[in-house]
Amino acid sequence: MGGWLAVKVTVRRRRSGSIAGVACGGSERRASFAAAARRRRPFKRSPVSGTQQLIALPVAFTYSEQKAGLCPASPAWSSLSSACFRLIKMGNGLSDQSSLLSSLPLFHSFHIVILGLDCAGKTTVLYRLQFNEFVNTVPTKGFNSEKIKVMLGNSKSVTFHFWDVGGQEKLRPLWKSYTRCTDGIVFVVDSVDIERMEEAKTELYKITKISENQGVPVLVVANKQDLRNCLSLSEMEKLLALHELSSSTPWHLQPTCAIIGEGLTEGLEKLHDMIIKRRKMLRQQKKKR
């Protein structure tokens, strides 16, 4: 899987006669132009070294590059699973920019990051949504990424691209690399773990106060509500001080039981509504400018 990105590359001819391209934030990648001859729109002539060409590339980065902040996870870079580029469409130089861009696929999935303290049930939430059954999980030491279609109200199918990021203390500084350009945040909280509720509150405030996350909708998942000694929603709302979040941050507290999936669809429906509302607001603001 991979996202798509239209970029300009500077043609460089190697001694072997093949051609390399430099693109994407200074990160040098090789793109084989030979494949263009087998496409519907091959070059009219061999590209001249030193010239620029507009090409469409699927974007893929390694996990280490994600940690270094080289690739903000976004809908345009929807699935980063390998460390390679492959040329998939080629125009006839810069004069064909419009026809090339029109050939790029539209992105209909919502980029969602699942965060929370370790052992809160983030991965259980993810795979319950994917397989509709309970899956035994182990602590996530990196991240899990899944694109899942969810049926919301009125039989509407919505595709979410989830990024489930490990919640261990040493991994939390990396969260901000995953929330860049995200559509929404799912913050999972263990309703039984009263001792770490203050810690969960601190991490929630940290991630929502980042400038890039201002206004990003947050779904707070009160997990493990099936257990007898769990906190009530009103108690969790008070301990997490949700009403003290920035006025620009829309949020919703959803009671759930990830093991049986209760409350997950309802929570995602609320998150989807907040995302759509925010997008409309941003469009209106652009029109006023």
C-alpha cells in the first residue's frame, strides 16, 4: 500500500545510461524512467539531464524516517509500508501537468491516530474494528497501521486509516510525528487504572496543545467499561479535565468495551461528525480570505 504524490524531479543521467531523480524534501530516491515506455503516456523524447519533469510517485518511508520526522503521516501519504518509490505514471514534460494531476486517485480515507498510555487497549480497539472479533495482542513497540471500512449510521461506509502507536513512555515523544496533518485523534484511556489517570491527562494535554494539532477532533475512548470497578463517565471527565481543553479542540467521551466492540462504532460516528464539521469550517474560512 502507499500514498500518491506529484513531484518535480531533476533528471540525472548515470554512466550506465539509466536515469535517477531527486525529490521529496531533499531525500534522494531513484526512479526508473524505463517503465514509462510501457505506459500509455511515454516520453516523446528522452529527458535531458538537468531538466525537470513532473511525475507521480507512490510515497513510502521506513519507520526510522518517520521517527526522524521526514514524512508527516497524512492522507496524501496514506500508507507508509516500504522504503522504495516506483514510477507509476509519466507525463510528457511540464506541459502536461494538468492531465497528470487529474490522473491521480482521490483520497477518501480519514487519517486517524490512536494514542494512549500502554495497556489502555489501543491495539485491541484497532483489531476489533478490523476483524470484528477479539484478538489477543502484545504491547506495541512501534506502530500498527490498518485501513478499515466502518459502517456508520444510515448505512454509510467510511474508510479510516488508523495508526496505532505504542504508548510506552519512551515512545510518547514520537506521537507528534504521527499526528501531523491528521484528521482526528482517538485517545484510549483505561477506565480502571485510576492511579494513572493523571498521567493520561498530562499526555492528552501535551498532544492537543501542539500547534499542528490545534482544532483536531479528539475521541476519548473510556475503555473497559464492562468491569465492575471502572470509573463512571462523569468521574473520568472530571479527572481528565476535558472541559479545560482548548476551546478550539472538539472532543467526545465515549464509553466502550474493546473486547466485545461495544461503543466503538458510536464513537467513530461522533468523531466522523466532528471531522466533517471542522472541514466545513476550514473551507468557509478560506472563502472569507
